[in-house]
Amino acid sequence: MLWINVYLPHLAMELRQPQQPGPAVVTDGTGARRRIIACNTAALQSGVAIGMDAPSAMMREPELRMFDRSKAQERRATLAIASWAHQFTSDVCLDAARWMVWLEVGSSLRYFNSLTTLHRQIRTGIERLGYTASLGVAPSIEAAALLTRHPDILPIINKSELRRRVGPLPLAGLAIGDKAIDQLHTTGLRTIEDLLGVPSDALARRFGEELPHYLLRLLAERPDVRRRHRVPAIYRRRFDFMEGVESMDGLLFPLRRILQEFAGYLRGRDVAIQHLAITLLHRETTPTVLRLLTSAPQRNAAHLFALLREKLERTTLAEPVMAIQLDAAEFVEPRITQADFFADPHQENDNWSALLDKLRARLGADAIRRLGLSDDHRPENAWCVLTDETGSTLSADFPDRPLWFLHEPQQITDLPQLLGTPERIEAGWWSSQDSSRDYYLARTEEGAHWWLFREVGTHLWYLQGLWA
């Protein structure tokens, strides 16, 4: 097995996004134990550092703005990234408390051509989500997590190289707790190789059975049986703001991130959507719901973002937005097209679908209408106007009709060559518009096909439609 670990060291800060400029930090704990776990660039430049207690940080920067950590928000974000990661592999696990997601990529290397290509795609995708990530590659989950603390170390591919490559690294990167690391330092141990040289029974007596078991998992000598992430059948993603957002621009960045995560989820499940709901939650008033309907199956994040931006620009907010929530429960098969060397007719269809979607988002669903067919044998009553909410009532076995239809039949005197047998249409008696006609297919001398009818009991012929 080969694991890629995605470590998000600034997740807490990148999720919060204060609306006002200036130094800001995210803290964990309360009272005297309140410590900084994430800083923005302005805070770092003012001398504030991660791990510093809150009073010391305020002494360094009196204008420092502090925000409480949201473990629920971090867990939702980590779960969303795990669902996004399923587009690369079906074997994904996560640890929200450590801000980490693991992808087993050994079985995906042939599909992505090489580890270098796959590594680059994962890093690029994380950056597009708006996160800062450190990636580590190793044959075990914990070794991959350890390498994220040392980005200068090249990926470890073979299990036989693990001990030699991780041995010289310091103990600080191990996931065994700061207290255990401090105790190991007091005994004179400094590197992982020093720790591996201590007998397992001695470590178990001093630190418990978990430490020697952790080292075995680190070296891939014991399987890591942690729970794997499963892609949810119904997708829901919520993003909470630290402060109410009043401007549309403040909604665009988190909306783009949410849609990028959602697109990865769709690719991982190999599905697409045509119905999507974005809910803007307020403190007091009723939520604002943006419903999106696409004319074709869709899983392109950029296209969905453009449509929702059109809707947002025409939406009036009664109150500041406190959270954004995306809901999707109905999925369809994606429309996968094969490229053509000489022409690309599918591109024309995609452009047409994109135009319809944009018009619908800008003008509203009721502004877009199309012609349809009704289940009525009388030609003048066999068409209707359809909207997104209404569909055609045409049955599957409805007979063929000409593309060019004359709503007012024209009487003809020179009868062309008649083809086949007639079709009798008798209808309208229930609405006092009784008609009884025999319809024929005819071919003119020029080769055009006409649709003719003759009223029963008369010798008058009428042209009703043309095929070509």
C-alpha cells in the first residue's frame, strides 16, 4: 500500500475568514489555558506565534482579534475534503482533530500514469479549495503523516526503506502526545531511531501498550485498522461565518470552495446533478434559498459557480448571512462525450446548454419556455408551450409528424403523388369542433414530402405540413 497524507496546518484560520482586515488568531481553550492554534499573516508579522497564550499575544498586539475554535466547522471541512478525495481513490480515511486526510493511492498509480502526476493533481486541487497543505507519501498511514512535518524529504515508496528514512527524524513529529515526547527527551532520546532501539516491553511498561503498537504501525509492520471514510449518499455541506456577511463579495469565496468540494464528490461517485439548492441562513429572518436547475447533467464547479453568481447578483438579502448550506439529494448519470478528431458537435450542445442555464439564472425559470407536443390527435391542438415545471404529455407511440407545421391549412388543387395508406383522425366532438380527416404522405416532383389531408365526405385537399 502507498498512502498520501494531506495535512492542513492552517485549517482553523482558513475556515474563519474575518471580514475586517488586521491581525487575527484562532484560539482553543478557556481562561488561562486559552492558547493560539492559528494566525493570519498580519498576526504573525506583529510577533504573535502559534502556541502562545492569549494574554501574551495581546501584550504583543493590543489590536489583536481573537476567535474561538470551531471543532464542528473543522470536522465538516475535513469530511468534505475526504469526500472530495474519493475522485482519486476509493480508500480514504481522516482525522479531523489532527487536520489530516489520507488517500491510499497504490492502486491508482496506473490510472493517473505516475505518482508525480497524482501528487501534483492532489496538491493543485487542495490549493483550488483555498487551503494550505503539506503532503507526505509513505507505505504506512503514520509514516505519511510524519513526512508532512518534513516537506524536504522525498516520498518513501518501499516498506523496506521506512526505518532507514524515518530513523534520523526528531521525535517531535510523532503522534504520541507532547507529554510522552517530553518524557522521552528527559531520558536522552532525541530521534526516532533512538526510540526504536528501546525494547517494546520496556516502552509498554513506561508508556502503555499504545506506544509500541504505534511504532509498529509507523513501520508498516502492523496493519492500521482505522475506520475508512464512506461517501454519503446525500450531500450536505455547511459553512459558518465568524461574523455576518452583508456583501455578495463576501459570499463568493466560500461558495466557490463549497462547489469545488462538491464537484470532487460528484466525480468520486461518477454522478452529476441537475437540481441544486443553496441556502443562505440568517440570524432572525427566514433563510434565503437559491435553487439551481441545469438543462443538462452537470458537475463542473466553474459553471455552477457562474450560475449561482448570477442568482446572487439579483438577490436582495434581508439580513446578513451567518452560514451557507449546500444540499443535493438527486443525482443523474453524467454526460460523457467522446471527442471527435474533425469536429466537435458536443461542444455546440454544451454551449447551448450553458446559454440556457445562464438565461435561466439571470431571468428566472419562468422566462425560459420551449415548444412541446400534446397528446391530441388534432394537429392544430398537438403542440403546447412548456416550462421547467411542466413536461410534455406526449405518449411514446405517438405517430410521426412533420417538422414544418402549417397552423392554417392551405387548399391545393394540383395533387402530388400519394404514398402509403391514409391515417384517419376523428376528434374534437367533445368541444364542438368535430373533424374527420384522412391524412396522406405525398411526394412532389421536386422530391419534397408533404402531409396532406382530405375532409371526409368532400373532395377538397389541404396541405398541413412539410418534412423537406
